Amino acid sequence: MTQTRPDLNLELQELIASMEQRREQVEAGGGEARQQKQRDGGKLTARERITALLDEGSFLEYGTFTEHGGGALMRGVEAPGEGVVTGSGTIGGRQVFVFSQDFTVLGGSLGKMNAAKVTKVMDLAARTGCPVIGLNDSAGARIQEGVDSLSGYGEIFYRNAVYSGVVPQISAILGPCAGGAVYSPALTDFIIMSRGSSYMFITGPEVIKSVTREDVTFDQLGGADVHTRKSGVAHLEADGDEAVLRKVRELLAFLPQNAREKPPLRPTTDPSDRANTELLELVTPDQRRPYDMHRVIENVVDDGQFFEIQPDWAKNILCGFAHLGGRVVGVVGNNPKYMAGTLTIDASDKAARFIRTCDCYNIPILTLVDVTGFLPGVAQEHAGIIRHGAKMLYAYAEATVPKITLITRKSYGGAYLAMNSRDMGADVVYAWPTAAVAVMGAEGAANIVYRREIGASENPDATRAEKIRDYKDAFDNPYVAAAKGYIDDVIPMEDTRRRLIATFTMLEHKQEQRPYRKHGNEPL
Ligand code: HXC
């Protein structure tokens, strides 16, 4: 707002007025009509989004008066703020950097100077050790700026990769995100999409129609439903800009400022020795009775609060954040309610990525195991379950954060290892009395080991049943593995919360050094 200051000399008054007038022009973005169009589409403007995201009054803008990068096709074109608003502020009192693409200015398209504004805040974030949050709403490469625009993307992608694991990077998708532009969010730690008003794809419906003759809408091709349920590209979704931005704030509360710090503590009144008696009803010894691992997690963690990541994709495995005794933990768990909790290609990718995210940001990992194995089938084999399953093994072995594994019921075969067994680097392994650790289930094992005896028997069914019983007595329990030191203790179910909190406390100052290497060659 321009204010007259009669006490100042005339020249200074004019300079101030000019600055304020220029600022007002920038803040108006593409003008009232385009901003209204944005609101009519149920969206906030770039600046309103920043206001909704950050603590009140905390935003400091940089690059305010940046102009576009020129070029023959940009002559005479106005681009207030260069199509992106950038700066720093706080969320819950913690400093973050933010860029918010302004669709009202040339469709939020990315030109050379637009990219320079974005990379400026990314560099400041890395130097000061603070998270970066990108609010994406852009028509992609600015066509008029040609290769300069592509170069701008390159500068951003490069930093997304170089700062990966240095500071948390979160992408909110609040409008179009198409073409190569999708790769900046894809290189960040988390993608949160707004349902119904955002989409991500490499080639749009028109190109697809001309190449493959498939008819598809923007939403069917790359809306929030697609990426949170089918492709696994996005981690979370919410209804509308404000809900997405709230999720960003919630998510940030589980992350540290940077890779050298720990996530913030969240004090709780939930007693650390609260008995988990409900678990006795939930998880019975009858292995054919499935249960929902969500209920186990909610029963054990502080205040029953579990912030799930990718809740609607690969539901046979659960990943998410919670607190135990005030400390953040990453939880990975098989969910016997879906596909008997078997490990699939998608489940392996989901868990491997989450484990790596936890390890980057000093978040201890709790692994809850109830798994019969990798999902058998030609489709899974041909699509590369070997390659994908290997990612999970690699991620667990590579992670040096405190790792506790709790076997709730079955833990068989290769999946026993993929769910962070002792040998794969778990610091402490617990089991409930309901647990069973073996190479495979009793039925399968008896059929293989005693095939001849069963075949030669006068009553094969009775012999099979007897052999299954024998095998169960011998192996379908936690004590064989405990006897050999693969399980550190078999614990009462109701004592789970107390034991986990006490054990993570014991591991708090864990240090683990690995042999020198440039970087590992993880399976991809
Ligand atoms: C410059 C652009 C632009 C672009 C849109 N505009 N796209 N300006 N470069 N890429 C301008 C329009 O001229 C218009 O200006 C304003 O932005 C809003 O666009 P509309 O089309 O009116 O909006 P809407 O109807 O909502 O449609 C949105 C849209 C459409 C679906 C995103 O604009 C569109 O298809 N744009 C082209 C997308 C695209 O092909 N981008 C390049 C992708 S390739 P006025 O002045 O009228 O407001 C790419 C490669 C990246 O991104 C590679 C990285 C490695």
C-alpha cells in the first residue's frame, strides 16, 4: 500500500512510491481476470497458497522484480514476477523455502529467469539446511524461450538430485504438471496431489490419441486417483489446495530440517508403559484369520496416530510415520488383510523407497512382519519381482538408522529376509508368541519333505496331516529362531509399546560406519 510520508523529502517519497507501485504490479500477477479464473476453478492463487502454507506473516520474498529472459518471441511480453513466487518463511516455527508457480502469468510456464528464481531458493535451502517446498501449477516449458526453458528445467532437476537426502524436498501438485516438468517433483521426496484439479503426465491426451488412438481425459490419464492408486507416482492426495497444504505441514512435522538433524520431538501424555491388551483379541494364533495391521500400529504408537504414506497403493504393505514416546519412527508392515500381506513388485518399490527416505533423514525404522512370501505368479516373475524385491533387501541393509523388527505372526522364506531379519541388519528382533519363522508354511513344507512317505502311505491324507502337525510342532513357532539368536526375545503382546519405546531409547545414539565407497549400486 502506498502511503504518503510528508516528513520525507520529495525525491525519497517518489522513490518509495515507485518501489511500491512496482511491487503492486508484481503482486497482481497476471491480473484480476486470470486470478478470478483460477479461483473459479476452485484453486487459490500462487500467493494465497504461500499464505495458507506458511505461519502467518512469516513470508520473505526474493527475486520479486525478476523479469523474463528475453528472446525474439518474448519481445513486448509482460511477465510480472516471472511466473513464480519464491522466498522463505516458517512452518510451525521452522524455516522452509518455497516456490509457488503462478499460472496467471504465461500459464506459470518455465523460462530461464523463472528457473533462476527457483534454483536460488533451492541453493539457499541447501546452504542453510532447510526443507524446500514446491507448489506446482504450470503449463510446462515456456515455448517462446525454447532451449533456455529446457536448460532451466535441467538446472532444477540437477539440484533436485544433488540436494536429495541433504534437505527434505516436498512437491505439491495443484494444477497441470506435464511433459518433462513432471521430473522435478518425481526427483523430490514426496508428491502430494490435489484431487480433481491437478494432473501429471509425460504426454497429454491429444498426443496419445494421435499415436495410440486411445481416448482419455486429463484426469483419467494423470489425476490424483491414478497416481495414488495405480502408478505409485504420488504419495498423498487431498481435496483442494488448502487440504493439500495442510498435509504438507503435517508431513513436515515428521521430518528433520536436514540430514544432519533429527526430526522434532512431539511430547505426549500417552504413557510409555500403556498395556496393549487389545492386541490379544486382534491377532490370534489362527493364521487363516486375517487382521488389519493398521489396528496393530494404532494400538502401539503414541495417541493412536499413524500418518500413512501411499495408503491406497500396494495396500499389502503399510508405510508411514508415527511417534513412539515422542520420537518419530517410520513404520513398515505387511498387511495380512490385503493379498495375505505377500510382497509384490509394487510393495517392494513402496517399502524400499520409504526405508531409504527414513534413512536419509535419521528416522528410526520399526518393521512389523506377517508375511508368507513373495507373491507367486508368472506376471510377477516376468515383470521383474527379482529386481524389485532386491531393492527392499538393499534398502534395509543400507540403512544405518536404528532398526527394530517385530514378527507378529508368519515370517517365511525370502520375505523373512526382505522384512529386515537379524542378518539383514536389524538391531533388535522381537517376536510375539503367535510368531512362526520357517522356510515355508507347514502344508507346503510337509508336501515336499515327506512326499515319498505320503505317496507310499495307505492313507495319504492322514499321513499328510500327521506330517504337517510334526512340522508345525518343530518349526511353526518363534523358539527355533530364538534359540539360534535370530530373535532377541519373545515378548508378551501387551508389553509391545513399552518394549519398543525402551528399545528405541537404547538405540538412540547408534552409530554405524560402513566401508568407503563412492556410492552403492542399488538395484533399480
Ligand atoms: C508459454 C503458455 C504455455 C507454454 C500456456 N501458456 N502454455 N505460455 N508456454 N507452454 C499460456 C497461454 O497462452 C495462456 O496465456 C495462459 O498460459 C493460460 O493457458 P490456457 O491454455 O488459456 O489455459 P488452460 O485452458 O487452463 O489450459 C492449460 C493447459 C494448456 C492445458 C496447460 O495451456 C496447454 O496445453 N499448454 C501447453 C502445454 C505444453 O505443451 N507445454 C509444454 C510441454 S513440454 P494468456 O495470455 O491467454 O493467459 C515441456 C517439456 C519440459 O514442458 C521438458 C523438461 C525437460
